[in-house]
Amino acid sequence: MTIFQLKRSTYYDERQRIANPSSKYDYIKKRINAIFNQSHQTYDHRRIKKYLDAEGIHSDQGWHYQTTDYQDKLKALNIVQSMSRKGNCLDNAPIESFFSLLKRKCLKRHKIHNLTELIHITHQYIDWFNNFRISLKTKGLTPVQYRNQTIVSQ
């Protein structure tokens, strides 16, 4: 389960937005375009405002995410719930791959003594994953470099 500020954002998108306030407008413009496409290409001021104001949480369709108590708590906190489609494991493939790598390359190699240490190690790994890890899939670039190159070329 992941809590994030805006739908479909990633850790490095959020870090870039915070580090570079001028990119905020591009970020919001992309969000509005995504909302436009999701709503069958019709703009609606209230719909866009609702999506931009709300925080979101994405999860699978586990029974505990469907309980009334859980959904009421999300509503009370003004958090929009989003769930993967039923029976489509491909929705979760990227995050499952990330957590598999995190466990295999990081957590199983360290003896963790407390929650603070776990959080610190996880943050270091996320920073490495986004800013230093290269991949053949991204043509030898880090995820941040690949994303920036893709944005510039559009």
C-alpha cells in the first residue's frame, strides 16, 4: 500500500517537484491532462479541482481495503481511494518488482535493529534506486535521467 500526494506520481517526481518549484506548473498541467483523458476528454472545473486537492491511496482489492471502516477513515481524511482492477496482477508488477529488489539487494543484507534504522536504510535505497541505478531498459540511464530525457523530448 502506498500513500502519495497525486495519482501515479513516483518518488522521484515528487522529489523533483519539491526541489524545483517551477516544475510545479508542469506537474499540475500533466495532472489536468490526465484528468481530461480519464474523463472522456471533457473538462469540468469541479472534477479537476477535486482531483488536484485530494490526496490518494492506491492498493489492491484486498478485503481489508474494502471494509466500511477503512473507507470511512479515508473519507474523513479527504483521501481518494484507488484500487487495481480485479484479477489484473500487471497493475502491481512495477511496485512488486521494486519491493522484490529492495528485499533482495538491501534488507536481507542488513541486520535491522529498529524502525528508525529500517526507515533510514529504505530511504537510502530509494535514493540509490532513482538516482544511481542504471538499467538496460532505460538505455543505461538512471530512472531520473530517463524521465528527464523523456520529458525534454516531448
